[in-house]
Amino acid sequence: MEFALFCTKVNILILILALCSPCKFIQSPMDYGPSNLLETKSSASLDFGRIVFNSPSAVLRPQSPRDISLLLTFHSASSFSKVAVAARGAGHSIYGQAQAIDGIVIEMDSIPSDIYVHKKRDDESGVSYADVGGGVLWVELLEESLKLGLAPRSWTDYLYLSIGGTLSNGGISGQTFKYGPQISNVLQLDVVTGKGDLITCSPTSSSELFYAVLGGLGQFGIITRARILLQDAPQKVKWIRAFYDDFDTFTGDQELLVSMPELVDYVEGFIVPNEQSLLSTSVAFPAHLGFMPDFHHVSSAKVYYCIEFAVHDFQAEGTSAEQVSSSLVVEKISKQMSYMPSLVYSVEVSYFDFLNRVRMEEMNLRSRGLWEIPHPWLNMFVPKSGIKEFKDLLLENISPNDFEGPILIYPLLRDKWDANTSVALPDAPTGGDGVEQVVYIVGMLRSANPASCAAGCLDDILRRNRQIAEAASAGRIGGKQYLAHHPSLLHWRDHFGRHWNRFAARKNLFDPLGVLAPGQGIFPRVHASAL
């Protein structure tokens, strides 16, 4: 044990010295002995977006959080340190946020994925929870917790993301209106700061670090363990889709649904601009859809909308008939909605299959060679008062006929977000009379198939995304990017707005050299001798 630790220290010191040397002589694959910690790897310059490709000089595959702490401790103590460090989970970022050009990428999946699930006994105070490593995937936690009839409360649509990665951003899905984002369902964290300190933090212990890291875009520390709140998992889910041809009716019904958290467990929605969009979304919905909309009008292209909601069913075989079934709940809810007559479809699936629904679509896209292609996504938070104008802005800047990929749009509730965390939600738009409770998330999850969209086409999509984001951030709409990508410090200052000074102060406190998460492009690196 002591010899292995000594080897690790030597290896990391050699890495720091080599990368900081003016000669930059480490440019090729390397392996420093039995610990097998250091190597270069082409995958560290890739992410899901396939837009930015920044190659690191080395990759660290730690065997424990202590390896990360040693790296950053040596790094912080060096008087000539210039090397950036980025943590990489599942590599699902879009614009190189987990990359480190000429720096070090830490691949979190190399740490053993221990998952400990604590189920609260009936005679025990407290809550059920899971302790899980930052590099573990959410689907792995789900599989393990379901063995005890438990599951996390809040999710992302896609489960093959790392826990540390989504907690560094927010983590949202159709449950967010009810339970808040994933960062609102964390009890405790283990974090390695930019200075190399390995700290256990919570709302009552080292709370400044705890809240800084949640939604902090990796700027303050690397999450190595998280304690996630769990609840009883339902046996099945009643899953419903309803269609609309009027945007105001569509958003009105969504806001109706999120006002009923005692009945509804999940709410999302999406824009249906063309036949292909309808087919792609139904891949993840295992029921026959008889909806045959007319997208082609003489005057202009017709756009439709769809609400997707779900009700959990906890009834098992032999359950008392006095309990209200999910079907009766759905019937009660549906009577209050105003979807197009007869255009509502439902199916009952297992809880695991419901949460893992996007995996079906992934497999379909992989089989068609459409998964590992550029994904010029744009995600925005938009206040309720600006959502209709934002929808119009969005549709003005895309071609509905050939748009590939889903366009998600659904409401969240501001009071489910903790204002102490680092996530930037939109303030009230200019001229507004206060902070709005309802905030929409809009995800334009576009794919750029190289067969039909070459480099010039991709550049045009990215340019249009910037135009949409800049226009939506203006006073009248008042939106903010989620999973943000900004070109300058000035844009980042505008992004965080009145919380910028807090964000910058936290950076100075926990990562004064500015070495962490360089791919975000928020802070310049600081020479240690200047401190």
C-alpha cells in the first residue's frame, strides 16, 4: 500500500514537471509503472457534440479520489504551474467543456464504482439514500437501488451520464417541477478542490463548497462521491401523450399539469415540426400512434405540439382495491385538459423502462450511424412571459421541413431550485413586475448528419444558435442558456448577472490558480508566482 502510494506520488510529480517544462516533451502515450495511472488517449479530445476537439497532453486514470487530490496538491504547490485540468465523466458535453487543450484530463470512470444503498427502516429516523462515486452512471445507480425497491427522485432524460457530470450542471427532466433538479436532491458530497483539498461537504458542513460545486460547471472542485436522496420506486408507470395544434393551449395544459404534483409525476413536451420528428419521438413510446397530421399548408408550414406526462403506479398484485389506480388518476387529469379531440395515447410500462426510454432511441440512431455525429444543441431557460416569443424566434431560425432531432419544451418551478447553488436561472424580463415562478426549459437537440450537412452547414447551424441565444437573452425574453457555452468573459458575466461576484469569489477561494474545467472558458489560468 505505501509503495503504491509512493509510486503514485512520483508519477504525478513527473507528470507535472514534464507538462510544465518549456520543452513539453510528453506528447506520446506513456505508462509510469505498476500504478498505470498516466496515458494519453484520443477519446479525451472527443465528446458527444463532435464540434470541438482539444487534445490533452496526458490523461490521468485515478484509482481513488486520493490520486486526484495528489495531482492537484502538487499542481497547486508548483511555482511554475500552467497546466489545466478537466474531469471527464461520460463525455456527453457538447462544446468541449470536459476537454483540456495541452493539459490533463481526469477520466472519472477508472475509479471503482462502489454503490452503497441505505434503506431507512420503518422504526428509523432519517431518509433513504445512496453513496455513489462521481464517475458512476445514473443507470448503474438505478439498477442497484431498484434491488431494494428504491430510486432517486429526480432524473435526466438520458441515464448514461455520470453523476458528477450532471450535478456539476443541474440535472433536469420531467420530474424537476415536482422534486427540483438533481442538485436539489443531494445530501452530501466529497469534493477535491482546485487546491487539492479532499473535503466532505453538505448544507451544514463546508456549505459554501457544497453549494458552489452544485451547478458550478466544474469550476470549484471535482465531485468524487455524492449522497443521493432516494424514495420508494413505483412498480409501473402510466405514460400518456397528447397532441395540440395551438401553442397557447399546449402551454396552458402543461402549466395545469405542473400545478398538480399530488397527481402527476412527470411532465415534458415537445414541438413536432415534421413527420420525421414525430417518428423519432415515438421510437421511445411503445404504442401505436394513429396521429397523421397535415404539416403542409398552402400558406405556411404547420407545426404541432405534444405533451408527455406520467403517473406512477405503486400497486402490486394483491394490493387493496381501495387504492386509486393510475388509470383513474389519468382519467381525472385528462378531463381537465384541452388536447386535440381523440389525440391522446397511453401505455403502461415498468419504471425502469420508462426512465430508460431514451436508450431505445439511442440504439435506433446507432444502428443508422446517426449517434456519433455532430450535435449542435442549444438549451435555454425562458421565463413564462417570454416563452411564446421565444417559440416564434426559434421557428423563424430553423427549417421545419428538414429539422433533425427533438425540440423539448416544458415548465419548471423556480421554488424547487436552491438559490445558493451556482446555476443561473433567468431573472424577471425587463419591464416585469417580479420573479416569475414558472420557467420553461427549451432544448433544441439537433443532429447534423454529415451526409446531408457538411462543414458549412454545421457552421450555419452554430451561427443561428448564437443568434437565437443572444436574442433570447435580451431584455424582452430574458432567457439564459443551460449547459451554457459563451465566447467571452463578458458573456459569462452577463450569464451570471447579479450572482457573478459570488461565482468569481468562490473560484478565488477553491481554485485560485484557475486550473479546473478550462473547456468552459470562464476564467483565465493564473500563474502561481503571481499569487
